[in-house]
Amino acid sequence: MTENPAARLRARLDPARPALAMAAHNAISAKLAAEAGFDAIWGSGFELSAAHAVPDASILSWATHLAAMRAMVERSEEHTSELQS
């Protein structure tokens, strides 16, 4: 049974060792962060707005945000799957 991303993150959280997270603004940067071995990858409106060359002022739609986050999860999970194979 494959754990979901939230369960994998919770398993890595340890009060004795802070988790290292990397920001990503698209699927390629998420894959690079996964390949580099970061404990977590996050995407925010700031990174996404910067990638689309617009101010971080809620200009991009939620659909755009969701599509970008889904693409980031898919790419980082592809890398995780490659490591487990």
C-alpha cells in the first residue's frame, strides 16, 4: 500500500532534526528539489506568480494554482517512485 504525501511528510518530521523544505514554482523545480533530497517541497502563490510574471496579488485563478500544484506533486512522486524501484 502506497502512503499518501501527507503521511510520508509526517513520518519524516522529527523534533530532533528539522525538516528541510525547498520552494518550487513549477513541476521541473519540484522534480529538482525531490532529486536533491529535500524532506518537503512547497509551492506558494508568490512562486507561482513570479513564474507567470505577475504580482502576487491574487491575479492568478485557483484553477491555475491547482494545476501547478498537481503537476508539482506528480513530478516529485515520479522521482520518489524511481527511488523505490
